[in-house]
Amino acid sequence: QTKHTYFFFFNTIDEKEIIEEEKDYTEILNSMNSKLIGHERFKTDFKHNFSKFIFFNKMKQKMIFSILICGTSGVGKTEFAKIASKVMYPDDSLIKINFGNYSTEGVLNSLIGSPIGYIGSEEGGELINKISSSKSKIILIDEFEKATPSVYNFFYELLEDGKFTDRHGREHSLAGYMIVFTSNMTERQYKEHIPDSLKSRFDMTYKFEALTVEEKQKYINDTAKKIISDIHDAYNVNLQLNTFSTELDDLVKESNLRNMRRQIEDIVFTKFSEIHKLKPNQGNSD
């Protein structure tokens, strides 16, 4: 066990170690919340519900922690899953499944593999392959509104039992995992399309709203500072945030965080180019 997986499995009875573990996972949850801009109520509820999950997971009464986050594009839904994986498992890749990449036919086959005898059955499914290749226990299920009834049934059983059986009869346990489902569904679409049996299995269901002006300003400044720091590490060039603060301030008109980040990168890179001629192979190399 690494220090980043400890809080899913409490296998020790040493009181001192338990206290240290609880202190560590509290610090990790605080770190996650501090990195997610906005959505304050969600962060408060997440900390409470995830702590409750840890409590019941220890007694093997709760196997998987699941969250469904809805909202328009670019409000931080997938960013939360990325932050969670990066903070808890910094050396491993986030396990990401995007249903927008699947056709409407054979979605479950793409997810957990085709039955024996079908073409490609020996290759397994995307979910199986990714949980086998990453030690991260955070799974992001993106564009969940494009799932099919067979997939809804699959996740109903998975969230209930904490395990699933693939098309070759092999059982896969996801005990201790957190699954973050994201969707652009409206509240009406959620009520109409998600089966009640599955709704009851989500530990948290949230709608992310657009960030406030103050929250966007914080995101802009924090992102720009991080890029400036990375530039210093790679090229030993010192950029000052106040030299392009006017351009950055204009970005609060944006509502999509992805578009906002691209524009921040463009502003910082333009300033970098003005004062420093980028040369081939310049910077740190592995």
C-alpha cells in the first residue's frame, strides 16, 4: 500500500496508525477541495459523504463511492475527477471512459469485452484494460447521458455489489473505487432517462452551475501563476503576472473553463515570446 491508497483500506488495529491515517486522508480531502474552484456546497457535501464512505467501507458495508455531476460544458465536472485522481494517486493515470466515443450498438461490449467467439473478444473491454493498467482508484465516466439501458443495468449491479463479471466469466472487484459520472443532462432529462433503480445507487447527485465572477478571477490567476511557474522551471524565464493582468481580467466574460485556460495559455505564451526567443530543444529534457 502506498500513502495514497491507505484511506480506502483500514487493515490495521494500531490506534496511533489509525489516527495518522485519518489525519492524512482529511488533509487529502482538504487539498482536493482547495484545488477545485467554486462549487462550495458540493465540496462540503463531498467531504462529508466521502468520509462516511470510508467509515462504511471499513466495515465492508459500502464498496464503491459514486457521484453523478451534471451541468453545461466547461464548468468543472471532469476537472473534479482529474483533481481527485491527481491528489490521491499522483503517479498513476486517471481511468477515463467517454461514452461519446462509443456507437449506440455494442456499448457494453466496448466497456467489458465481447462474448467468447465474437471478433475482438480476446482484447477485453476498455474498462477492464484501464483498471488493469492504472493503480488509480478514480474512474471518470464522461458523457453518461449517451449510455444505453444495458449500461445502466451494468452500473446498477456494479454500484450495488462493488464487482462485475466480464464476458469470459471472470470477476473484477472495484471495492474501494470512486466513480465520477459526468453529464450535460438537464434536471428534466435526468428524471426522464435515468432509471430510478440507478438513481438510488448514486451517493451524490449534483448540478454544477457556472462560476461567479470572483471564482473565475481566482481560476484565472491561479492558472496563470501555475503556467508562469512552469515556464520558469523549463526556461528559467521570470514572467510577472501584473504585466498582462488587463488581458487576463477580460477573460471573466468566458463561461467555459477549457476555453478560458486556452486563452490564458495564449496570453502568457505571447508575453513569453515578446521577451524571449524560443530556440529549438531549449528547456529541460529527459
